[in-house]
Amino acid sequence: RSWMGNRQIPIYSLMVATEPLPSDVITQIRNNQRATFQEACHLITYAQITGDNRLAIGGRGVRYKLFSRLSERSEIDNRMHSALERRAKSWFPQISQAKFEYRWGGAVALTRRWQAYLNFDRASGRAEIGGYVGDGVTLSYLVAKTLATQISNLKTQALPFIDQKIGRWEPEPIRYLAVNTGFKATVIADYEEKITNRPSVLASIIDPLINR
């Protein structure tokens, strides 16, 4: 647990999903191929049409817990889930009357530089993999497959997450204050761009700090 707190922290990703949408609505929102998409905003959001024609939308924004504590209460956050529902309806007025039938969430591991990692020591047989935040199932599959290739002593393609040195997070309570301030700042940056119609000055300051 101390290793987790130093090298990666739990950030909660929450999602909501509508009832199955009529085929004409799916056609209107132009996503018949069920591509994953996101809004070009600083607070991370993402969405996809599911196989049974539901709109599933997710995002960040739940407060980080001091000392990287995990919390089941953070998985169901009515404020954040309601915000996601409003955002979905703002994207697609066609679903303004649709019911949202599901709410859920869970923690994802965030490294200091938002980078995945794969470190394999053949001599000891020890391997460490993780840090998939932002890329989810696809990246976790690729990292695991690459590790299996290394363990099998097969030729491995040079990929950026191999032998990746993961920086340490700042000590608490600096980490707690910085992460939650960062969340608030991204919300403010999005509001700034909405009212000025220009790239956020605040974002230009905080982005290098978040991603350094």
C-alpha cells in the first residue's frame, strides 16, 4: 500500500448509462459505429454507444482521499453522476427525455506523469505493470500481452511503457491539496473558456504542473 501511495494513487472514474435509445436517435447523434469519444475540455469526460444502444458517459471529478484511501462511497457520488447526466443531455438534446438507468464507478491507478509502466526483472522473476488511466482496457491488454512476450523470452517490440521509470507523488498532505486543487482548476479552466471563447490562461499554467 505504501508503494501505491508513493508511485500511483486511486482516482475515481464514474459512469452513467441511459435506457436503450431508439435507432433514429442513434442515427441523429451520428455514432452508428459505436466509436468512443470525448469532449475537448480540461475535466476528463468520455462516452460510447453500447451494444444495446445505450449512451454510456463517464468522467473524473470525485475528491481524492487523503493517504490514497479507497472508498466505496466514492463509487456512487450523486453530485458527479447527476453532472454527467446533464453533460450528456447538453451534448445531445435528442436524449433530453431519456431515462438514465445505471450509475456506477471505480478507482483507476494514476501515476505522477500519467504514464503506464512495465518493469520486468528476469533474474528475480518479478514484474510490475499498471498506470492505465485514460486508456483503460485497451492499454491494460497491450501491457499484459507485452509482459507475457517478455516472460516467454520472445522478441518484444520497443514500446514507451517498457522499463518506464515512474516518478513519486508528493508526500501527504501536499499530494491531497495538489490533486484536489487540480480538479477544481480544470473546472474553472473549462468555465473560463466557455465565457471567453479563448484557450484558458489558467490551463496553460496548471497543465505543465499536472503532466510534468
